[in-house]
Amino acid sequence: MSPIPGSGLAKGLAVTLRTMTRRAHTAQYPDKQPELPPRSRGVIGLFEENCTVCMLCARECPDWCIYIDSHKETVPPAAPGGRERSRNVLDRFAIDFSLCMYCGICIEVCPFDALFWSPEFEYAETDIRDLTHERDKLREWMWTVPAPPALDPAAEDPKELGAARKTADKIAAAEAEAAAAAEATGTATGTDTGTAGDTGTARDRSTDPGTGTNPGTDAAPGTGTGSGTGPGDGPRTGGDA
């Protein structure tokens, strides 16, 4: 069945008539700021401490608008007898927002959570060269990144949170064991020291000449005086042993 001539025009006029009776919803920006959703894509913030210079974000960027420079440093061994290791140190991290198409691939592929979306969008410049944000400016955008939404009460804890809790529990248990061992060692040392001191005192009292209850028996042999003509021939009146 062929359409009725003019039906398309009638439908268009009907839409026009319906919208003419509605009130406009135009927001007078910048006098009135828009209410953006928390996950809106405004600008990208950099959390530099989490960046390991893995270059995944730069390699996966479709526009090649991420510039990263780094150098390697030698890290001394963590324990005596270990070997030295090398790590990458970040020198430059810049994003050219005049080329960025806000696809979010760099944020998705980052394995260490170093890049985040911020809802801020008011960073227009009169010079296009100023749209290349270096790492200092990218760090400032981190203060505008909203907090992640709360998890559902019935949801399971993330694996990262569970691993962190296990590590914290192990550290706390090791510290408690070390404290208990140190306390037990201190108690045993104090008890042994006191016992040894008492034993030494008793030994000194028993072997000290003349300090016993019978001074006569503590005298050394041959200390008495003979009453005969020869030395030691007559009866002795001393306390010879």
C-alpha cells in the first residue's frame, strides 16, 4: 500500500507543534554549572606513585598523544647478600589533549591504577601548545577525581582487598609473636640472673674462712702451738685438723 501523500509532512508538523508547547531546558553556562555524572570523561589525572613506566598506555593509545620518558637506576639489595636490581624512574609523563579523543583506553589498560578520569572539563587554552599537560599538571587533576562508588552490601570483597588483608594479618601475627618471644626471653633472663646471684652468695658464705658458726673448725691445719721441746712433738693445744 502506497503512503498517503503529505503524511510525512504532517508527522513532522505534529512533532513541531508538540515541542512548541514545552518549556526550553537550556542551561545558561557558565553562569550555571552543569550537573555532570561522576563517571563523565573530562580530563585524565595521573597518580605518579603507581606508574611503573610499563608503556602500555602509550602503546595502546590510538592517537599517540601520550609521551613518556624514563631512565634506569640501580637499587641496592634489600637484604645482605642479595643482588642489585634495576628499576625504571619516570622523567616525563605528558598527555596532549589537543589530540586525545577521550576513548579511555589508556585508563583501562593501565595495570597499576595510575590513570583516572576526572569530570573537570574547563581547561580550554588560547594556545594549542598549552593543551599538552605535563605530569605536574596531571597530578593536580587527581584532586578532582571523585571517590569510587560504594560496593553493594551483598557484593564480595575485591581480590586486591582480600590479599591486602591477608598480608596485614600476617604482619600483625609476626609482630605479636616477636613481642611475645622478646617478653619471654626477658623474663627468663631475669629469673636466671637472680638465681645465680643467690647461689654465689651461698657459696661465698660457706667457703669464707672465719665466717661460719664454728670459727675453730675453719682454722687451717698446723696453726696451733706445741708445748714440747721440738716443733710439733708435744701435744698441741690449738685447733689442728
